[in-house]
Amino acid sequence: MKSNIVIFTIVAVYFVIVGALYTGWNLITHSRLEWAGTVALFGCAGLAAFIAVYLWLVQRKLGGTMIEDLPESDVDDGNPEIGEFSPWSWWPMFFAFAGSLFVLGLCIGFQFWLTYLSIPLVIIAAVGWVYEYYRGHFAR
């Protein structure tokens, strides 16, 4: 976790420096502020700083060094429980397909007919993915 905090802090500082150079360059060259790039670069810096601060607060709350930060630790020393996954499930792929159709309808010339036709697919995929353990062979 400590290495992640350092990486995100470096990324945040990098985006602040690049954003300042970009803003200065636009002010010198064009004598005006270019809002899209300036906001995007400083926004990326803010988001990286948010992640770094969040990870720092989590590390402080956990108290001390985690097992992953010790140089003499192995992969097996960490907590093996990382969640429950369904490798046989087709719902994530169906949800990605439906979501991509929805966004494609919005992006390409505002083809709202494609967006409207994909809304039921998105709903079906979301409900199917949430309730996949309530039916059939894998019901609990």
C-alpha cells in the first residue's frame, strides 16, 4: 500500500507540473486560457491526490505496515480471501455489450433509437447479473 501511495503522489505532482506548464504556455502563446486542457490536467491531479490521500488514510486506519509492504514476505503470506467470483457467468459480457450499445447510440450522431433499444438490454443484464445466484443450478 505504501508503494501505491508514493506512485499516486508522484502522478498528482506530475499532473500539477504539466498543468502549470500547459496553462503558462497557452497564456504566453495565445494570450488566453485554454479551459479544456487546463481543467483536465488539474482534474487528473486532483483525482490522483484523492486516491493517494484515501490510501494513506486506509493505511493509517489499519495501523502499521501491511504484509504486502514487507520485502521478505511471500505471495502466500497475505490474506487469500479476495471475494467470490463466477467464472462461468455470461452476465458481465452481456452487460458490457448492452452498455456499449447504449453509449454507442449516444456517441454516434445521437442515434437515440439505438439508445432506446439498448435500455431494456441494460436492465435485463443488470438484473440477471445481480440475481444469477437465485435461480438454476447455482441457486443458494
